[in-house]
Amino acid sequence: MKSFWNQRYGAAQYVYGVEPNKFYKEQLIRLKPGKILFPGEGEGRNAVYAATLGWEVTAFDSAENGKTKADMLADLNEVKIDYIVDDAEDVVLRKNYFDCIVFIFVHLPAEKRRFFHRKMMSNLKPGGMVIFEGFAKKQLEFNTGGPRNLEMLFSKEEIWEDFSTQMQELNVLELETIINEGEFHQGISQVIRFVARKN
């Protein structure tokens, strides 16, 4: 997967655009800035947006080309982000440290998904927030973005199982929406979303 993402992010353009994800943007402006983590951050559009609002940003991805473009975008916006190049399974972060974790279209193989989500939650402070958007399994019916592997897409039940024991007032929603994010996320899509607070 690392070689796939390095090749995709090696393009001259920002393949998912430079504007933040719409759902995430709507949620983030409701929160007081603090320390925020972006797993699987790619080219940096969401991390850089948080930094412009005064958040202390940490991000990681396995693709060096993602970091290169994220750093360029941060420089363009005159902000700083701490971007780590590492795999989801190996990255080491501070426990109970972040005020918010943002998962935007972070899709892993099914056998790694639950471990990854719970590992990331260990880095979130009690009372910290999660903002989550990913493609639902029904997204396979569309050709508008996301993995073409059913097991790498999400169901409401899977996300509930991964997060419910640690979150307050968790309400996992599946809905159809229109996405306009660069070359690879375009058009009507089926997504799963939630915003919740850690116990």
C-alpha cells in the first residue's frame, strides 16, 4: 500500500484537492483549538486547515510523498504541522494526549481495522473528540472514490463495535451525499459519519 500511495501522491496536483473535507470542517469550527491528530493524512489538506485555526497539529501517513506535499501546503498557508512518516501499525504517539482525532477516509484491511481504531483511541484524552467520515460498504455501487474492496469499506455495525465502548452518545450515521474532493473523490457517495466524545 505504501508504494500505491507514494505513486498517487507523486502527482503534481493535489489529488484530493487542497480544501478540507466538508463534514470535518463543519465539525471542527465548533471545537476549541488544542492538540489534534490526523491518521492517514495524505497530502495534508485537513491538517493544514486545523493549523490555520490555531490547533497544534500532528499527522502521519506511510507515504513520503504525502508528507512532502503536506509540508508544501503548510508553508503556503504559513502554518506548522508535525507530520510523521510511519505505518499505522508501527507509529508511536503519546497516550491520552490529543484533544481531537480526525479520521477522514482512512481505510485499512479488515484484519487491521479494529486494532488500528483502538490504538488511535488510546492517544485521545478522556473527554477528547473524534470526527469520523469514511466510505460505507454500499459505496461499491458507485464509482466516485474509495477502496474497491468490500472488506476495506465500513458498516455502521463495525464502526459501532470499534468505538462504542469508549465513546459517549455515539450516533453512527450512514447517508448518501455528494463529495467534491479533487480527482478521486467526485460525485454521489455513501458514507458513514459520527462525532463523539471519549469517556
